[in-house]
Amino acid sequence: MSKRWGASLRGHDFDLQDWREMLKPAGDPWVEVHGSDTVLRSASLDETDLSQ
């Protein structure tokens, strides 16, 4: 299983909708929705190493 890093976005529903519309999963960065959570993802975050 690969580790995926992201930032949970918080705010008004209309602002979160703008994030979802502007940053589609085919791009980088992109936004994913998991239940009620809106998460900003980026390939550069996946390279993050906690040991550094």
C-alpha cells in the first residue's frame, strides 16, 4: 500500500466547491473528497519523509 499525504481543507461549502472544480484529479495538485472531508493532494507531498 502506498502512502498518500494531503492537507484537509476547511471553509465554506462554496469555497470548497471552487477547490473541487479548479483542481481535478487529473492535475497536480488535485482535490479528493472522502466522505465529508475535502483533501488537497500533490505528488510532491507523496515524496515527504517523516524522518527528515
